[in-house]
Amino acid sequence: GYHVQSHGRADQPLALTVERDGALIELEVRPRKESTGLFSSRLILGVSNAEITAEQRASLERAAILLRLGPLEGLAAAGKETWRLTGSTLGLLGRMITGKASVKNLSGPISIAQFANSSASAGLSQFLFFLGAISLSLGILNLLPIPILDGGHLLYYLIELVKGSPVSEQAQMAGQYFGLIALAGLMGLAFVNDILRLVG
């Protein structure tokens, strides 16, 4: 089998030439977007030609490398992967805020349900990884400095620590309304993205 890494756009066909038994064969590959969390995704390539049967293609899509690690190695690997996913999620959020990434990357409940179904079909380990990624993404979202979230309360505590007095009730109420509107906007945008993916 082959592992191909490329930069491209989803559903945009790419030409690929491979050598098999001394002969060059032209293949067409089409990147497919795969979610790695609520705010992150990657493009993967599927290769097909007349010589590959449907069963072989399904087998290739299910193929994965299973690493068996001891308890300490497993904890270290989990920590590294958590750090990587955290950085990826925060990086994508930052790019969306600055306009360097499309807000179409936001996923709503429909997409999450689809991802859950596909990961469950891929096996228990993939499903558990998906659950961990979702939990991590929700945890990061909850810690954003938006009033009404835990991150907003931490922001109030920080302001109180700096100024030496608590934030006024009026300011807190205004912040709560702002946070509620911001969350409703994010949820609405994610839901619209889901609908557009279904009809697109």
C-alpha cells in the first residue's frame, strides 16, 4: 500500500502516476475532507482505478496501523496527541477569527452524528478517539473567555485580581447577554454549515 500526503481542496481531482510491474499507470485521486475534531479537519486521498475492486477499496479504507503501548508509553502518547489536537483546534480558531480560515470548518450536531457513525463503523478504537476529540474540543470551547462559559468566569476573576475589585453586576449582566448572543450565533452558523454540507 501507499501513503500519500498532499495539499489540496476537497473534491478537486488530482492526477497521480504510479509504477506497477514496470509499467506506469495513470490514476485519479480525489481528496476527501475528514474531521479530526469540532474545529479541525484534514484532507485524505482515496485512490481508485479499474484494477481495484470494491472489496479491495473498502479494505484499504479500513486499513490502519495498531500500536500496542504499555501504560506509561500510552499516557505519554495520549498527552502528545492531546497537546497536538489542542494546538490544532486553537490554531484553527485563531485563523477563523483573523479571517485566514473559513468559518465553514465549524461543525454542528448533524456533522458530529455523521462522524460518530463513521468512526463507530471503523472500530472501537476509532470511536473512542472520536469521543476523546469531541470532549477535548468542548473543553477548549468552554474555556474561551466568553461570558456565560467557564472561561468567562475566569476572565472576571482575572479582571478582579488586576483592578482589586469585582466586576459590577451591570457589566456582568451585559457580558452574559453578549455571551449568549455569541454562542447562539456560533451554534446557528454550525447548523447552517451542516445543512449546506447535506444539500451541497
